[in-house]
Amino acid sequence: MREFFAAYPLLAWSVVSTMVALVIVVALWEKVKWWWLNTWMSFPLIGRISRLSKDLNRDMTNPEWFKAEKAVCRDYKKFIRIQNEQDFNEKIEYLTKAGDNGRHAIPIWIWILTIAMVFVEAMGFSYVLAGYTLPGASENLQQTGAYGIAFLISIILVALTHFAGHELYKSGKIAHARREWAEDGRKHKLTTSTVPLAKPQSIDDGESRYTQLCNRVGTHPSYKITVLTAVFVLFVAIFATYVRGQVLEKSLHQEVVGSNHIAAINNADGLDFSNDVQLPDADMAQDRSTVDKALQDETSIDRHGGWATFIVLAFVFVFLQILGVIFGHRWGFAGQNSAAAFVDIGSGRYNTYSDVREHYQEIADTAQSKLEALQQKLMDRNAQHGTDGMHTSKNFYDFMELSRQEESKDRESQRQHTNRHAEERKPRIVPDANNLSAALSLQDALRTLDGLQDKNAKKEYIHSLPEALQQEVLEAIKKSRLAEQEKESRSKLDAELDDLL
């Protein structure tokens, strides 16, 4: 990396600047898209409005609109995602019942910080693993292999710490709900049924708060990923510290061996470069002892200082992983569909529906101004080259109302198609010849019974019915007989009254 920056500084910094610009664009993508739409829409000569103003064709499905008008309105309609207050409130209610209302997804700057941490970890691991990655290979190849292995380890650590933090948050919610359930005496069910975002959120309004949460989050806490992460982090921290220590010991050993080798050569030659006179053996031995003592002290200082540094680095490494767990716990959602609900309400941009309306009004006003600019150009061009005398009279709100009607019609058509398809796929019950009455309803049985003329045939038919249906048929016959008797009594009474009155 350093060689690349030194050899090609202009290219290197251009790459860095491009990457930083891409990160900023991704972080502010919605704002960038909005700025680009408005800029390109009003751009002179080749802008969107300038090109659309040359199209004087009417829309085939609705001749009251120019095609160009609908094209501009569609461009701005893409920025309006929420139009229904009930839909917005349903998603807010889901987040509230799941315990995620007020939480956010992980910010982009946290991801940037995490990537920086991964890079630093990879750099640190690469120097540790460089000498042991590919034994016998060249130094450059060993360094490249160390970078790859260290990067993989760092990515695994980042993923594990993130999921561990999310697991701790979700399990904490479930554990709190179970505590409330236990304190409530377990009088009610902990969960009734899973309530996804697609169902009406009022389905469990009558349930307790812990039941509503468990319906959307789950009922059993889990700490498997957390335990796996803790084991892996401790293993890597201990392993990295051990390898660093071995590298240090190897370096100190090579330094001691090198010093002893130089001293041995000097003794063999009988030379002392500090003096021109050869010293006696006793003096040389004492001098050598003093040198060895100084070398041992220096080695001991380096060893203790190196190990202390490695222990500190191990603690820093563990703390960085704990920080990753904190990030995963601080941001994210416990509910099964909370992330989708969060995106649908504007990814934290709106707190109430009035915020939605305000944002909608801003987009509508901008879209209306661009539409009016287009309509003015269309009228000018129509006056010069067109033959159609109709003037434009539509606005952006008309387009939105038309879109709502079309969407409502399409949803209704889709609903009818779904129901029809479900009816076609519904299995048809074909009664068995030996047990035909098992597939009959009460009305079918009474209708069949009325069609029989012989009393014995009616008895045989009733005996062939299932026991439960027999009782229903008998009750129906009794009610019918009582009704006929009451009718006959009323008729006799009416006849007597006619005679008397």
C-alpha cells in the first residue's frame, strides 16, 4: 500500500477520493436522487422538461392528459411512498406492540466505523500471521496471504458481534415479557398467534402488553450466537497474543544469538576494538560477563515491555468486539417485520402522519411547479406547431387522485382474481356412494326427505344419515310440525272469530 502511494500518488488519492465520494452518495442517496431529479428536470435544452415539451401526443387511456404531463408526474410520484393514514398508523402500531417504536436501523456512519475497525484488525493480524501463513514462501506472498486470512477473520468477527448484539436485544425483550407474564400469575396465554405486518394490528388489542410483544417477536430467548461469539473472540485474542509473543521471543533469540556470535568471533581473533592492547584472559572474561549481563537485562526489558504491549492490545481487541456487540444491541429491531415497517414509514423520517403530509406537500408543490413549466412549454409549442385547440387544465393533485383510483381498481381486480383462483383450487367433496349422506348439509337432507313419498323410504333415509345429522333432521321436523300445528290452531281460531264477529 505504501509503495503504491509512493509510486502513484495522484492515482492513489484519486481512488481514495472516489471511494469517499461513493460512501457519501450512498449515505445520502435519497437526497442525491431528489437533487438530481430537480436539476435534470429543469436543465436547459437537454433537460427532462425541454425534451418532453416536444411531445404533443395525448395519453391513449385518458385523452385529457398529455403523455408528457403524466411522465413528469410519474417521476415525482416515485418519491411519495405513503399516502394512506391508516396504513401509516398500522405500521406505527406494529412497531409499538413489538417494542421497537423509536428505534432506528444502523446509521451509515456506524458501518463506516465498523469497516475502519475491520481494516485496522486486518492490518494488525496480518503482521502477526505474516511469518506463519505460508512457510517457505517469499515475504510478499506471506504478507498477501496474511492479509487475506486476517480479513476473513475480521469479517467473521464483525458479523458475529453484530448478530450477537441483535440477539441480546431480542432475547432481552422476550425475557422481560416472560417476567411480566410470570408476575401476572400466568393467568393468560403468553402468545395467542403470530401477528405479521400484513394482518390488522387490532387483532390482539384485548390482550396484555407482553402477549402483544410475543406475538410479534417470539416466545423463547436464545443466546447461542452470543456464546459462540464470546468463545471465538477469546480464542482469537489468546491466539493472537500467543503468536505475537512467539514472534517477540524469536526476535529476542535472534538478537542474542547474533550478539554472541559477534563476541565469539572477536574472542577467537583475540582482538579488542576499544583498545590496541590485548587484555588478559581474566579481564576479558569479566568484560564479557558485563556485556552478557547488559544484553540479558536489555532482553528482559524488551520481553516484559513486549508482553505488556500484547496484553494491552488483546484488551483493546476484546473491547472493539464488545463495541461491535453494543452497536448490534443499540440499533436494529426485535420484531419479525419491524424492519419492513420502519422502511415503510420513511426509515425514521416521520414520527406522525402530519410529518408525512408535510413531506408530501413539499413534493407536490415542487412537482406542480415543474408541471406548470412543462405545460407552459407545451402550450407554446402547440400554438406554433399543433392542431389541437385543447388547453392543459390538470395539476399534480389530479394525477395523484387518478393514480389512487387506478390502484384501487387494480387491487379490487386482483382481489377478485385471487378469490376466484382460490375457489377453483378448493377441493371438491365427492360423496361416496355408500355414505352419500355424510357429505350432505341439513338443508340438503330436508330437501331430499321432502322429495320422498313413501314413509318407509323416509325412515330408511333418516337411518342412513350420520347420528349428528339425524338429530338435526328430527329437530327440524319437530319444529316444522309444531309450526304447522300452530298455523292450524290459528286458522281454527280465525274461523270461530269470523262466525262470532
